[in-house]
Amino acid sequence: MVIGIVSLILPKGKAKVFVTTLLIIGVVASPFLYFAKTTSDTKALETKTKNVISNSCNLNEITIHKPVVAKDAFIDKRFLKMLVHPTQEGFSFDKVIRFFLTEKFESFEIQNTIQGEGNTFIGGDRMSSFILKLTIAKAPDERCRVFAKWALEYPSQTYPWLRELGLTSDSCIGLEFNENITATDRLVLAEEHIYLEKSTGVLVKYDVKILNTSSEPKLISASMIEHYSGGGGGIAGYHYGFPCGDKSNQKVVDFKKAFLSAGNDKVEVPIKVAVAPNENLTVETITKNIRLSQLRWDKTVEKVWAHNLISSHADAWVSSRYVTTGAGAPGATIGLQGYQLNILDKGKIFSTPIVISGFNSQDITGLAISKSGFALIAFDSGQRATAKRYLIEFNRQAENIATSEITLEQFNQLKLAN
């Protein structure tokens, strides 16, 4: 049509040139026009998405009638994850135990998994769904069996923090597997997925309520409407973001304050006591093996080392010792400064550096039980073949009561001891 009109107005030669010019301009300009339209559409969609999120966030509210003080509690797994571990996909069993011990509920219930998330805490098919109930029990209670198997896989990485949080050496975490919730005080959560045309994750409006189920109608003590954005999924589970307000889980943290624990006398958080090394101790030489024969080696020399040294009752263990240089100042650093021995005794954890004068770095091996407390072997890690070896003895308050040099022959005999 345009070509026909141009040919009527202009001479044949000029019309041809004009049309050719238009075609060239069209070919050159079309990508830019398409890009401009695409950019405009993208911005419009982003604006629409932001408006949907903003409008939904305007529905957020928190109402607290009266805080609940509970002995036995159920907390929805999704809320607990948003509370204690929101930004990472994994949500492992130890985080549930840490929460249970820290809060000091007498019993605590939570879903083992949630349909569609696939993040199972313990045992079975990852999509299996049941209620996991935690209590403090006395070993060897049958309810301790699953916990003991879990804890003994990596005892030196598990028991120390359990002891620090108040699980005594004669207690365990009792686990029950139920089809239904038994706790009357519950923090429950319902979700509504909000459709977003442009999103890499999912926006969820959730309604959480703290209620008591012992009466009808159920008594609602507090309620909250909030939002999270979820990403990830599959075996690892979701990680959460918070698109409303300050973009953090602070509202989740604040709302949890309306669901308190009545306390649990079975959780006994120990007092931590730092014990200075005995710098005036004279190094002896063991001339009679009868002294060595009186030691009962709980962890065998040269089979178990440093970070894996933990007594069978989990009341003594070796850990790394860190020292902060320039504390409180810009550029402060934390450096590894060898090892320390930790002993749980009568409601206190005594910790002391494992130090021998002149050692730059140490290898620590073996853990023995003595009449006074505990003993272990230390030698210079840089010269293992030729280094002097020392038997270091401690009482149950982690005081270094004796340090003795032993011969290579004596050391080799200890390797065979049990």
C-alpha cells in the first residue's frame, strides 16, 4: 500500500530509493523497538508484582491477647524453621533438639516432615509424615534408643553441646512417634500461596495462631498474619525470605515471645569455669610402669585423636582452643591455640588449656580414667617420630595435677592397653 502511494507521488527512480531506505530503517530499528517494548513490558510486570506483594503485606497483623506458658508444646515445623534457621535449606534434627533444650519445655512436638517439602528429621522414607515428640528420659529408656543411635554416630560433635545445654550424663532425649498431636498448647500455621506472574520463588501468606485445645471452642491466645518467600525445595527443603517490612524474621521472633515455657527441672544447664594452666608444675619421669597400669584407657592411644577424644559417659572431652587477638578493635582475629580439656562434674564444666612448656603445636591422643580424674598423652606434632611424649593428668576440676615424660617403649605399651 505504502509502496503504491509513493510510486504515484514520486518518479519511478526516486520512489525506488525512498522505499529501499524505509526498508533499511525498518530492519535496523526493529530490534531496538522490540527491546524497548520488552523492557517496558518487564518493568510493567515488575511493578505489578511489587504491587501484589505490597497489597498483600498490608494485611499483616499481630494480635496477642495473653502469652501462653506451656509445659507441653507443639510448634509447626515451618514456623520453627523461620524462627531458628530461615535462610538455609537444611533443617536438621540437632536444631530441633537445641530449641527443645534451650526453651526447656517438658515435652515438645513437631512434624517429622511436611508433605511436599521432603525435609525429614529422622529415619524412614523422606516423605513419611508423623508427629515427633521429644522428652527428657533416663537412660536406658526405650525411648532413648533412636536418639542414642543418632548421637553415637559423631559423639564428639554431638555430646559437648548437649552437655552445655543441660542434658545430664544420665539422661537422654526420649523420642516418640505418634500419628496425632498430644500437646494441648499449640502454635499452628495455615498457608495461602499467592500467585505472582514474575517470580523465581513463591510468595506465601501464612496465618499462625497460638491456641489451647483443652476447651471448645479452642482458646486463641495470639495470632499473626505474615508473609514469606520460599525457594529451594526437594530433599533439602525450603529456605525462607521475608518480603514485607524490614525483610527479616524479626516479627517471627517477636511473636514467639507469646509462647513461653513453664520450665523443665530435668534440664540442668552447667556453669562454665575456666581453669588456668599449672605453670609451676615440675615435669617428672615415670620410672615404674605400675603407675601407668593403674590407668584405664577409655579411648585407645594412637587410635583416637584430639577432636574425637570424648569419654564413654560424655563427661570429658577435648576441643580446640581459640584466642582472640585485638578483641573489640577493627581487624580482630581469632586464631587456633591448641586444645583444651573439658570436664563435666557436679553441675559445672571445667575447661583448661592442655599446655606443655616449649611446645609449638601438640598432638593429643588417648583418654584414660584415673582415681583422680582423667589423663591423656601429648607430644609435639611436628616431630612425631622423635618427639618426647608426656602423660598429662587432671583431677575432675580440670586442674593439671601431674605431667610426666614417658619413654617410647612405655608409649608403645599404652597403645596396646584398653
